Amino acid sequence: MLGLEVDEERQMYIGGGDGRYVVSIYLGDRNKVLCDPTKSEDGSEWVVCGQGSSYPSSLVVDEQSARQAMLHFFDTGGLWDPTLFWDEM
């Protein structure tokens, strides 16, 4: 698990590995999770941070998307990348 925190209001968490990641951003009372709209909403069992969890396949993204989201968050001081797809939580 990788956690990036700008302050109490702006945080990003990335969990996963082996090319499959779950990316969440918390901006105050707004929570978003990175998604892949080409994947189904069917739930699948994924191991994130060594623990099995059920996530919709659409919420598990590839390494390139996770990296792009992380770099944008870091470069902008805690914002989500508007060129990627995000679901409101």
C-alpha cells in the first residue's frame, strides 16, 4: 500500500501489485476511486496489501493508469487527473 498525504483533506492510496491496482483519492468529503470503464462491474476477488478483497473489475486498473494518477496527484498538490475515469464513492 502506498499512501500520499498532502494534508488532512487531500490523500491518495494505491494498493495492489502485479499490474493490478486500486487507486483512491480523498479530498475533504469527496472520495473518488480510479476506474476502467472498459471492464465489467462484476465483483472479483483481488489481493490488495496481502489481503483478499472483493472489488468490481472496473475498479482494478493497470500500472500505467495508477502511475499517471499518482504523478498528477503529486504534481498538482493533491488533485485527481481529469483525463482518467473516476467513480464517486
